Amino acid sequence: MDIENLAKKLNIKLPEPKDPVGSYIATKIVGKLLFISGQISIDENGKLIRGKIGSDLSTDDGYKAAHRCGLSLLSQASKACGQKYTLKSCVKLTGYVNSTDDFTEQPKVINGASDIIHKILNQDGKHTRAAVSTNSLPLGVAVEVDAIFELN
């Protein structure tokens, strides 16, 4: 499965995959599984999407931020596959939402990542998932999502 071509057919532009800024790697292949480190919410202009869902940002703003994380995950997957591997399916997403204590719509926020992965990969984009609330995220971003993909 060629992620970039699938995205182009839908008129969707994937962002450039970002290099890690800490003591970790962006992707790791173990057997037939591709693990992708958490991708933080960055808009199409490269600006961090910051804030706390439930006070600074709405659920819809969070959904859009998670959507951007999903695109970044697919970009990282495409880079990791290169010439050697092809993507078979998305196995699992874990989404972290920087939200207020009383915010309860984390699943609606993380749907932003789930929906774009499913849209681009079709049935192979169906996955298991966790949507977790947190009181802060790196650099004050609104959302972070990591993923596990299956490879051919």
C-alpha cells in the first residue's frame, strides 16, 4: 500500500515527517510491526497547535489537531516503509488530549486521527484505540497520537 499515492488520490497532502527532538527514534520496525512515536499537533504551516481542550480550544479544534497528528503518523509510516516494506494495516492508535479536568470528549477529539487514517487506508485503516486525557503535553500542544501499523 503506497500511502502517499492514496493520499494524493484524495487530494490530501501529507506533511514532511519531522525528526525527533529528544532521545528516541521516530519509528521502529519489530518483525512485521511498525511502531511510530507520538506525533504532536502541528498545523499545515508548521506551527504548533497549542492549548487545553475544554478551556482554550473546543472539541472541534481538538479534532482538527488530532487530524493533523494522523497525517503526521501516515507521513512517518510512509518514510519508514521506504522501498523495503509496504503497509498492510493500522493496528492501534493511542491519543493523548491536553484537556481540563472536567472534559470528557477525548474520544471525539481522537476521532480526528482515526477518521483520516481510515479515509486514506480504507478498511485497512480500521484500528483499536485508546483516548486518554492528560493535564499537559510537550511544548503545550493540544494533542499527541502514537501508532502501531502492520507491514507486509
